[in-house]
Amino acid sequence: MIHDMMPGTEEQLQKEMTSAYVGIDPTADSLHIGHLVSIMMLKHFQRAGHRPIALVGGATGMIGDPSMKSAERRLLDEATLRHNQEKIKKQLAKFLDFDSNAPNAAKLVNNYDWMKEYTFLDFIRDIGKHLTVNYMMAKDSVKKRLSSDSNVGLSFTEFSYQLLQGYDFLYLYQEEGCRLQMGGSDQWGNITTGTELIRRKTGSEAYALVCPLITKADGTKFGKTEHGNVWLDRRYTSPYAFYQFWLNVSDADAAKYMKIFTDLDQETIASLEAEQAEAPHLRPLQKRLAKEITGMVHSPEDVEMAVAASDILFGHSTSESLKKIDEETLLAVFDGVPQFEISKDELSGGIKAIDLLTEKAAVFPSKGEMRKLVQNGGVSVNKERLDETDVVINASSLLNGTYLLVQRGKKNYYLLIAK
């Protein structure tokens, strides 16, 4: 998990309990899996007896960091930032202990709290004079933006970002005794600006430790799907879709992610890798990875639901297991399959399957085609094989009081929604 660190970092961590912080951009009211690396760093840090500080960038979030960005971002108002902060803290509490009386209990801070009263004149007098423009221009994040072919350029607002992040480190050094800042490798320039500011302002040493930027084996961006980011909040990415994301990573990525995103020890991971080598089609690495991370981000119950839901699509699940799936998971599993609306009133009196699946919902183009497939055992309703076309289906068959799942052949699913 370590990409680089400043000389002396390891000695500092071995010497005493050390406070370290990671900055989190509150531009949304949920973290996504791109944040998970730095969160896991804080988790390991706390487990090793050190004190983690999560900094929500309420002030810097109003500006935007130019690192690895090609354009300036949308700015947020204070009410939105405060809302996002509360949501983010709830997610972080699944990984970090904020509430115990232990000396290394985690702490959440917001840089807006110390920046909101700081005037511009005071800031450039107290902080700006300690770092030269030459020093700030030499940072990769600035150089890349200035040398890019786009006409976007770099605003003074964004240029000042590293100075503000450097001041955060100085503030936490002075107020919280924070000696270390951690983050992704793209943050190295901003973090070392902070260590330089602390050295020039106080004459003391502070440290930097960064983790690698997570990539996929095929070179595409980690954490992105055709639906966008993979979020930790179930409102944006259902636990089932979250579980499926990890289940579907490549063998090479599964081995790497296991070491970064779980608490499993080296021996356990090594034995899983050996199992994978012997029987890659069983995907033991992906299954354990998906179970561990979904359980950590959501709950063990959500893992069970996701596994049961996966069996519906890809395994040999029964009607009974289908009935146990909640509505949220059912809709997540069958997101994108053809859907038909049917009348709940018509169902209450009962309707023949052949009429329902041809006239009321066009699952089959003709009754003749449906009869033929039923005779060959290729049609099921709610995972129960349909043996006769005249079977009567009524409201008691509805899943969660609303849905009928029709399967035509091995792979074609249809969702009927009774309204």
C-alpha cells in the first residue's frame, strides 16, 4: 500500500503514537470506492496504535484541487458541504473508532472551521510569505495544467490550493500534534508543501506517506462502471451492485485488491491465491473479496442477500430463495431487463399464464410460440417451471406484493410490475 514516504517517517511511527490525517473532498454526500484506499490507510494506522484524523475539506472543497484534473470544478455552498460532511462521517464510522476513550480514537475535522474567519490579508501575510512562487510552480500538478494543450489554464484560486492544504497541515500540527499526512500519490506535491511550510514556520519536522493510485490490470480507470462511480451509499450503488463490482474483477486485480481493501492476513490471502490457481473457474479470490468489502461497507446481511440474488441469475436458486429477496435487491438484480406493467386488479381475479404473457405483457409474440417453449420446459414464473399454459396466476404469486419474474429460456428474464 505504500508508494512513497519522506525520510524519517518510519522512525517517527516506531518512536511514539503519531497522529496522521487524510483529506477527503466533500463534493458529494457519499464516499466512493476511490476513497477506500486512504480510508484503509487510516484503519491500518489506528489498528497499529496510532491516531487517525479525517479532514473533510469544507474550505478547500469550495475551491477545488488541480491535481490530476483538466478543468476547474463546480463550487459548493456551505449548507451542502455541511450536509455532505455528516453523511461522510457516518460512512467513516464503519471503518474507524470515533467514539471510544482510547488515546488513539479517530477524529473528524473540517478545515472550513479554521478558514472561515481567516482574512485574505492575514493569510498572505502569515502563510504566503513562507513559500516562493518558484517552489509552488515546480509541483507536478501545477506544471501539468500549465503545459496542457487546453485553453483552460490555471486560475489563481486553484494555484493557491496547495498553500491552503499546506496550512491545514500546519494547523493540525499546531492544534492536534499531527506529524504525518497521508493520501494518494497524486497528492505528494500538496503534502510536501505542508511539510515545508511546517519546517519554515516552526523549524520542526513533519512527514508524508502516500499510497499508489489504484489501477486496473487492463489499464481502464478503477472504480468506474458504465453507471459512473461505485458509491458506498446504497442510495447510489445498491449492495447487490456493489457486491457484483468486486465479484467481477479480473484474477490479477482480485489478488491485488485483496491486499489493499481487506483486513485479511498474508497467510489467508496466500491460501486463497493458491485455491485460485488450482480452480480459477470457482473464483475463490473474487468471492472472498466481494464478501469482505461488502460486509465492511454495508453489513453481513447485505452480503447474504447479494449472494442469494447472484444465485437467482447465475445459479440454480429456488422459488423459496427468490421470495426472500427484498425489493431493493430484486430491482438491482433485474435492472435493465425488459419490464411490463400489468393491472393488479386483473390479477386479483386470476388470469391464465398464456393470456398474461402474450396479451397483457408481450413476453411472447404469439401463443403458439409460448405453448411450444412450455412443452420443452423452457418457461418459469418466479423460478417455478410452468408445465401448462393454462395455469392461473393471481395476486398471491406477486413478489413483494408487486412483481412477477418470468424466465424464457436460460437467459431471458422479464419483470412484470403489478400496479
